[in-house]
Amino acid sequence: MALIVQKFGGTSVGTVERIQQVAEKVKKFRENGDDIVVVVSAMSGETNRLIELAKQASDEQPVPRELDVMLSTGEQVTIALLTMALIRRGVPAVSYTGNQVRILTDSAHNKARILQIDDQKLRADLKAGRVVVVAGFQGVDEHGNITTLGRGGSDTTGVALAAALKADECQIYTDVDGVYTTDPRVVPQAQRLEKITFEEMLEMASLGSKVLQIRSVEFAGKYNVPLRVLHSFKEGPGTLITLDEEESMEQPIISGIAFNRDEAKLTIRGVPDIPGVAFKILGPVSAANIEVDMIVQNVAHDNTTDFTFTVHRNDYQAAQQVLEDTARELGAREVIGDIKIAKVSIVGVGMRSHAGVASRMFEALAKENINIQMISTSEIKVSVVIEEKYLELAVRALHTAFELDAPARQGD
Amino acid sequence: MALIVQKFGGTSVGTVERIQQVAEKVKKFRENGDDIVVVVSAMSGETNRLIELAKQASDEQPVPRELDVMLSTGEQVTIALLTMALIRRGVPAVSYTGNQVRILTDSAHNKARILQIDDQKLRADLKAGRVVVVAGFQGVDEHGNITTLGRGGSDTTGVALAAALKADECQIYTDVDGVYTTDPRVVPQAQRLEKITFEEMLEMASLGSKVLQIRSVEFAGKYNVPLRVLHSFKEGPGTLITLDEEESMEQPIISGIAFNRDEAKLTIRGVPDIPGVAFKILGPVSAANIEVDMIVQNVAHDNTTDFTFTVHRNDYQAAQQVLEDTARELGAREVIGDIKIAKVSIVGVGMRSHAGVASRMFEALAKENINIQMISTSEIKVSVVIEEKYLELAVRALHTAFELDAPARQGD
């Protein structure tokens, strides 16, 4: 008999019919003898509806404390509906808001962090044979103010509850049946991974694989909560995300290939190569609230250097303006930019113990005559920036080069 | 500087625009130097929407505890929106759910009764110059379960808060500008009352004047909370409901004329006039969950008697069936019934000190050739049942006979 925390997102509980399906699924687990805690989000669309109302009532930004009072009602409706649907099926169940559990958070409204979870009530209910249905995304601060964890916070609630209850597994139900070696829309031979490590998942997530909220993966990694990504309405084992880094003959070097087209590249050329120049360039960019992703500085040449970085495409115009001012100030030669770029990354803990992974990547791209514009590496990841039009070609070439196309693949 | 509790119902907060108007009104009171606690209902339509969802999720009746979890979100949204609208206007404000206040109730979900209100937080906020916005209709039981007070419970929340805070007045904002001597749609000369006593208001309310929830009037009377009925969006003094029974030359004997067409009459004729026969007749009716209003038993004649009572029209068929069975059992002569009846009542504390009020009523009806079918009296009320088609005529005749038509009337 296992203790399982199951999290269902807004789409999975988007209608009463879907809530009935979720209840059916929970019932099956219960009948297998597992203890179940279910975490649910607001029905899809509900949070946006509430934000719209709040904007109408407020002048500009809604008061954060009051916005949380409103937003928390979304999940509150879902927990009641799911509990009703469970009881209707003869499954004893009880619902709790974040306040009722009590999920204690700090007082940072709209983006609160969980400090502590009281597991007393939940354990008593589980012991009494009840399924416990908890509102995701919300908590309460020490003064009794309602708080929310920010978008995607329901995943975090699920993981935090699993950690507090020392659950055997935290299952995150989504609209995909697991984590893939890469996007199957780009590479039809992409494979569902049986297993992936927290670290790899974090890199995949931050590189554009939107299966899980980064924060919940971090949280799961920190408390070593086995996390499983599954499809809400299709059967299947999904993908297990764990600490494990088992080595074996079959262990692939690369777990997956992530990519995104959301970035744009900016280069400031011929800046004097003096100490502090990086800060002089990036300081004003960051002051303009623009986030910088990759940064590359070439070696100096004639006492000047070229400095390149990427930003989100939405920030491209703003960043370019900031950079033009900086260029004038520093007496740099010119500012050039390009939005038609794409970032492709190979991710895998296997890199740690295998040399030559990066060169194998570069070789595969070279074979396809794809020029690499920027390179950035971390311990378990190599990212390159290439021309956008080569994106699909690059991903497919790498998928084959790292032997991810194999028809069947076992992670352990 | 007064402390005022203001309650706004679902229609008054039915849209964000209306909530803005309410905020504007509250701001004016605040600028007059009054301390304000506002109680709000769910936006109109919201409670029904939630009940509909709950029915879809449940087989028959939604689980009461979970229904309360859902329903309480309606007011929770409104308190946040109104608080945002106040803060937008520069009025410091803070919202509280029933749980946050803490409005302690018993555990009778869907129809809980308020046991105790913690006024600590509210007093601190008022002292700090904040308007306090409280969710009506909801509370929390000793175990932390969310409860609701049942339909119309927001009025009760307002009165209970006013009692707990010893407020100078509890203002109930509605879609009428006060309590009238009778329904102005029937008698265009009907006058708004400046004042009315709790007792009179209770009789008026129970007789079909739907301005206030009976329960909130009882509550206000019990704790002697001055209650004022006002129009949400029109200026005017409304009607004050108090304990006062000031006597003066102008004091009218009758405060108002109430009526309803919701009842039907049933008579069982020729029942043996023996002890316990009333119970034998009404016991089965009450066992069938049918509420009985007026009851009249004529004096016995030839050892048999006639027994007449009224029920809600919706219960007429069911009551008739029950009665047929009883008639067979008791060997009664026959069961006859009539749904085309109306009840008209005159209400006023002045009756206590004035003789002949009833006969003045009967005289006025006789003058119009209206036959009286049943009569029932209480200390401050005389009710008669007449043929439905004479209802308007009867109300107008009585309104004139008791000098309620006067163009201007002061209650004190």
C-alpha cells in the first residue's frame, strides 16, 4: 500500500465531466489499496476570468492581498466538485483549502513560498480511509491572510504535500503522456523517457519543455520526492523523475534535446577590452528589466572585443535601444542583432562521465552544414545558437547522432 | 462619529460597475467620519451558477459540507472586488472571509447558525481607519469547516456583526427605498414608513413582504440592533426598524397591510368532535413535510365539527391526498378545498392599545361586499382569507379605512 499524491491541472478539471473522469481514476487507485491525496487547480479559464474581474475593479494592478482572496476561490470550487464526485462514487473524501490544511506560506502575495505544511488533519483522514482533496496554488500566512503561490503553483503544492507526507510518489497529470527525448512534432522518432533525473528535467524545463513548472522540479529534487509525469486521461507509466543516476551499458549519454525559438541575439562590436565592460553593457539591460540568457564574449583583438548575448524576442527592441546608448557611451563600433535564431541544447547527466559529447554535437551539426553562432555549456548541457531555419534539421540530426531514435528504449 | 454596518445584496454587487457605485457610496460615509463595516453577498447569479455545478458533480443532493466550500467562494470574490474598488478610491480597506473574521457557527451545513463573532481584528482595523469588508452568508465551525447560513444569510451576518460591534445602525441596502404601508403596485397611495417595530416587521415579512429575511429581523430584535432598509442606488432615509413603540397623536393604529396569494385552503367536514382530533388531522400533514399556516376549527354541531387550514399552493395536492386518507379513517363526511384564495392582514402595534380594530377591518370589507372565509388573529395582526379575485379591492379598502393613504405620514 503506497501513499500517492496526485495533481490534476486546470485542463484535467476544466469541466464537470472531466472532474468525473478524474474521480473515476482516483477511485481505481483507491481500490488498489493506495492512500491518495489529490491536489487540483482551478477549472481552466477560471483564473483568467477572476483576473479580468479584478482588473475591472482596480485602477491598474489589483491589490495583491485582495487578488489572492479572489484567485484562491478558483481551486476552492474544484476541490468541492471533485469531493462531491468522489462521494457520489462511494469513495469517502474530504476537501481542504490551503488555509484549512494549513499550508503556511510567507506573506509575498501572488508569489508566496511554502514555509510549512501541517500534516495532522491529512494523516487522520487518510487513516480513516478518506481521499483528501487539497486546493493547489494557495496557502495562508502567519496572520491568516490568504496567499497564492503564483501560476503553476499547484505543481508546487503537490510536491510540497508529497514531501510533508513522505509520499511514495507525486504524480503530475498533464496533457502529455510523459517527458520525451525531444518534441515529437519535430522528431517523430522521439521516445518517451522511462526515467530522467531532476537535474536533467530542470535543464529540459528551462530550455523550453513546458511539461512541469521548474519550481516544482527544484522542490522535488531538494526533498527527493519521486515525481511522475502522466497523461490525465490515457493509461501509461509516464516518466519518472528521480535522483537516480544509474549507470549501465544502456545508459544513454544524452537524455533529451531541448530547443526554443523565443530568443533573439544582440552583439555590440568593438568595445574597449577593459575590466568592468561586461557590467557596463549588461547593467543597463538588467536595469530595464530585460532578462539575459546566453552570454558570450570573444577574446580581445586590437584591445577591443565583441560581446554577444540573447534575450527573449519580446525584449529585443527594448534591449537594442539600451545597447545603442551603451555603445555610444563606450565608443563601441556598432550594435548588430538577429531575431531569426534558435537555441538547441543536448541535456544528459551522462555527459559527466563521457568526454567528447560537445564535439560529437558539433560534428553532427557540421555534417548538416549548420553554422554555430554561439556556444554555452553547463555540467549536463551543451547549448548552441543557430540560424532559425535550421532548427528542425539540427534537432533531428542530433536525435539520430545521440542514438535517441531507437524504437524502444529503457531508462534503466 | 457613528459605527455603521452596511449590507449590500447580490443585485447591488451584481456587476463590477455596481460594485464601483457601492464603493463610491461607502467612501461618502467614510468621509462623513463614520466607521464602516460592509457586508456583501455573492454577485447575483453566482450562487445559482455554483449550485448548478454542484448538482452536475453530485448524484442527487450535493454533499452539504462540500456545497458550503463552493458557495462561500461567491462572497469571497465580492469582498475582494469591493476592497479593490475602495483602495482604488484612496479608501483604506481590507477584506475578510467568514473564517478570517472569525464568525463561529454550529456545524449545520447549508443552514448554520452564528454562535459567536470575534470582533478583535475588525476593531483593530476600524481603529486604524480601514473600512472592513466582510463576506456575508458564511462562517466556520469549531473544527474549521466552512459553513453557510442559508439563503438570505447575508442579512443575518450584517445584523450579527452590528450586534457584536455594538454598531449604531445596521443598514440593509436593497432594491426598494424602504418598507411601505402595503405593496405600491396594488395601492398607488401606499406610503413609505419612517419607522416600524421589529414585531411589525416580522409580521409583515412572514405575511409576504419580502424586503428582509425574517431571521435577520428576529436577530436584530433580539439584540436590539437598529435596522434600516434603504435603496442601494437612490438617496433617501429608508425605513428604520427599532424596538420603539412611541405613542403620539399621529401614531397610526395600523402600520401596514400585508397579503399573499400563495396559499390554498382545505376543509375536512363532519369529523367527530372528540379530543385529539386536531392532532389526528394535522399529524399526517406535518409528517408529509407540509407546513400549515392558518387553522380554524368551528364549534361542534351534532357532535361533529368542520376543520379548515391553509397550506402553500405547491403543497395543495399532496395535502389533499393526506386528508382524504384521514377522512376515511375518521369517518368524516367530506374533504373540500379551494386554491383561489388570498390572505390579507393588517399589522400594527397600535392594536394593543386600541379596541375595535378587527371590527373596523371587517366593516371595511363588508362595505365592499367581500366575504370573509377564515379569520386568525395575533396580538398585533388580524388576518382574513378571502376569495382571490377580491384581493386588490380588499387591500385598497383597508388602506383607506385605516387612513394610510394620507399624502404625507411621519412615523414619529
